[in-house]
Amino acid sequence: MAETIESFVAKLQAEGVQAGRQQAETIRAEAEKQAKETVALARKQAEKIVADARQAAEESLARGRSELELAARDAALRLQQALSVALAAVLGQAVRQQLEDTTFMGKLLHEIVMLYVKSDFQCKDTLKINVPVEMREKLVSWAMAEIGRENVDKVRPSIDLKGTLADAGFEYTCRNSTVEVTRDSVVATLMDLVGPDLRKVLAKATAGEQQKEG
């Protein structure tokens, strides 16, 4: 039976609609595929960005913590140095005042002289005592007033009192052995005694602060 024009047109329309539907389905499937690929790529990029940011943050935090620890250690060292300088200055002033005190020096040297004179070693060498020039004159006057000329004259042959010491204090020599008691030597001895305790206090305080921060 021959097709009529109407049936032919209807057939074309049906085939066109079907082709259009197939094309639309292909386009939709392709779009969905591309969308999924785009989402997956975006997710990977986002995960990489987050991972990089986390790593950078951790590195920055570690670097900051290290720098903070170094800064704290340097600050503690500077504090220790400053305290040591201050302590040395305080001790130096106190020691100088004592070593420049005529009565203190006179009594101290008198004890040393009497121990020397009364010793059982019977050292035949002259006991050489050296003090600053201004202290020598003061000590001679003090000895005359406090000990008396007679007693001074008794020990004079065994004593050689010089006034050439540059620093406050004294030194004495017997049997080629010299003992120095000057401001610097006394302060050095005291700093050796105080220094370790001072470092322990600072170390303990620094450790306590680090524990608080942790």
C-alpha cells in the first residue's frame, strides 16, 4: 500500500524525535561524565591544597617553636650574663670597701704576721707584704697606734712591707710562694662559688617556663 504524504511526514517526525532523543541522551551522558571528571579533579586539587596548607602550617609552627626556644635560650643566657656582671659589680664594690678599710686590713695582716712569727716552720725568709702605696702609710700609722711601736719593732726585721700593689688588697710572699688577696682574686673566688648556683636557678626557672608553654 502506497504511503500517503501524511504518513511519510509522520514517519519523518517520529524518526527525527527519536534521533533527537538519542542525541540528547548522548550529550547528557557526556556532560555527566565531564561533570564527574571535573568534580573529581576539583576534589583532588582541593585535597592537595589542604594537604599543602596543613604541611606549611606544621612547618611554620615547628619553625616558630624552634625560633621561640632559641630566643628563650638566648634571653636566658643574656640574663645570666647580665646578672653575672651585676653580681660581680656588687661583690667588687663590697670587697673593695673591705680591702680599703684600714682597720680590717690592719687586723688581717697582723694575724698573718703573728702566724708567721709563731710558726714552727722557722722560715728564715723575710715575709714580704705588698699593698697599695696609700694603704701602706695608713697601715704603718694603724700599727703604731693599735699595736705599739715596741711590738712593731720586734717584728719589723722579719717583715718587708712594700707599697707597689696596683689594686686594693694585699699579697704576701714567703719561701718563693705568693698569696694574692686582691679585689679581683676575691671576686673571682666568690663568683666561682655563686656562679653555679645562679646558673641552676636560671636553668630551673627556664625549664619551668618551657613546661608552662608546652
